[in-house]
Amino acid sequence: MIEVTRLNGKKYWVNPHQIESMEQNPDVTLALLSGKKIVVKESPEEIIERIVIYRKKIGMQEL
């Protein structure tokens, strides 16, 4: 799971394998495979960095 921050300041944890897409306009919105969308404070670069760190931790650095 990766930690993200909703616009109201609350922390939220997301399974990065469930993220289908990410868009910024101007807030970053994560679209999940379930169809749910989450608007977060983090930049796309921060989200990507957290996903890379997560995958390295679980041994998926080859992806």
C-alpha cells in the first residue's frame, strides 16, 4: 500500500496495483480499477516514486 493525502488532509492508503490511471487538472486524480476516483494532494511524480519504492520493497523492481 502507498500513502496518499486527500484534499481534506486525511491520510489514505491505496494498493498501487489497483491504480488504472492518474491525471492532473489541476488536482491529481487517481482512477482505480474498481471505477472509484480519489483526488490527492501529491504530485504525479510523488505518486510514481512511492509506487517504485513499494515495488522494490516487495521484490517487483523488474516491472
